[in-house]
Amino acid sequence: MNMFKNLAVMALVVGFIACGDDSSTGSPTDAKDDGSSSSVISSDGSSFSESVILGSSSSVIPSVGSAGVEESSSSSSSSSSVNVSLSSSQNQLSSSSSSSSVDKFVWSYLNTDIEYEEFTDERDGQVYKSVKIGDQVWMAENLNYAYVVPTAEWDSSSFCYDDELDNCAKYGRLYLWSAAMDSAAVFSESGRGCGFGVECNPNGIVRGVCPEGWHLPSSEEWYALHSSVGGYLTAGKMLRTTSDWHNNSNGTDGNGTNAYGFSVYPSGYRHVNSVFYSRLGYDAHFWMADEWSKTNASYEELVYGYDYTTGDADPKNLGYSVRCLMD
């Protein structure tokens, strides 16, 4: 499977060299298309200013100069500003999991033999479980913060599977790489301007879309996790939940052991240039803070039935999950 992904990435690079900004297609695990016409923040790599409003409003008001978007002199809507209204399906600041008194769907998949900690994301009041594995403390569930900075094509840069609000509460949100990196620099400067079609070369710890005190893990930090659970050849099985993964074609169990309490649920992903979602129950994909090129970034993948983890580089405008790591 990783071989097909590598071929797809090579095809993507060749396509961009040959065609410039023209769209091309690739075929990783289930024919993910790369959709190069998508812009993240803006086609020329400009980022939104700090006047972007997130978290408590159903609209986002960008202030961009060079991207061809009318500038706003303040963070409130006016005749001289661009008010990007969000549909009810995308304004997904859900209160369904914002209290510690609420039993979240994913908590039923935790390892009952593991001692978890609990913390609150002060931005929206959502409560998460965390787990210590080796020397690292990871979120034991996917991030569900509604990063709603719009792109040139969509009114948000993070999404719920099948655009159903309940799926965000269950599986967490699916983020474009620009959103995972906080390209608009809403929370920190470390990922400013990172997105599709530009090279940003992030250095050091990137907070990204993660809560304060947490950050988007790098490939090295994911590899450290692999080492803590016995190596990448068995990490896939060790990190997956014990139920709800698709069975193998021969009928054997595709679930994991969740031996360390990391509790990866098969949350699927969002295709590029479309509202098409895929692989719920089959795969889980997580963005890393590492950039490969203008169009691709590193990711971690866990697939049903496979003992090992996979991963390489995929188009930045796919929608993948985020797991945050404590600073």
C-alpha cells in the first residue's frame, strides 16, 4: 500500500513540473485526487491577518491585501470588509462535547486499563483525554476545534465527515494542512503562511491548531511514539482501537489492541476539490508538521488489518485528522 502512495506522490510531482498550476490526479490508498487548483488561504500564499475571528462567531472576516480580497480596517463586519458567512453545517462549534459531564462517543473506545488525564481546551470548552506513552503525552482522541478560516473554494478549512455535525463530535474534525498548521497565525506565528502552493519551511515546534500548551507533532515525534510502542512494524496494531475497524478480505479481524491507550479510531478523510469523504471504518490519517514541497506534507496513516504504520507525503489540501502532543 505504501508503494502505491509513493507512486502517487511521484506522479503528483511530475504532474506539477509538466503542467504548472494545472490539476493532476494521483491514487494513494483509495484513489485520493490531488486537486492542485485548490488554494489554501490564497493562491499566492498570503495569509490572513490577526483580525480573523474564530471560535465564537458564525462568520469570519479576513483582512488580506495581496490575495485580491478587499481589506477590512477592523475585526467587525462593515461595508468595507469581506464577511464570509458559514453555513450551519460548517459552523461546527459543537456544544455536544464541551462539558466533562458528557460521555463522548470516542471515550467508549479508550483502554479501561489505562490511566488517562483530562484537560479542557479553553478556546471552546471542549474536554479531551490525554495519555502518557514513553516520555510523551498525547491526546487520546482527535482534535475537534472548529478552525473556520475560509479558503478560496470553501467557507472553512476544517470539516466534519460527510458534513454531518455529529461526526465531528464522534471522530474529530478533518483539517487541511494549512488549518492544522494555523496558516492564518491566529494562535501563533510558527505556522504562518503554510499551505498549498507555497513553501514555508517551518522550524521548531509548531503549535498549529492545537490548544495552548500543545502542538502539531513532527515526524520525529511520531517516530518516537513508534519506538515507545515497540517499533513501526507493530505500531499500527498497538495504536488502533479494539473495535469498529473493517475486517480483512479473508475475514480476519482488522482491529488493533490499543495496548497503550492511544485509541486511534478509523475516522477516514476528506478528498480534495470536492465534498467527497472516504474510508470511515478503514483508515485514519494524521497531519505532521513537516513539509515536503509546495504541494505535499507528511502524514501518519493507520490502516485496518495492518500491524505496521504507513505514511509518506500527501497533498496539503486533503482533509486529515490531528492529534496534538503536549509541549
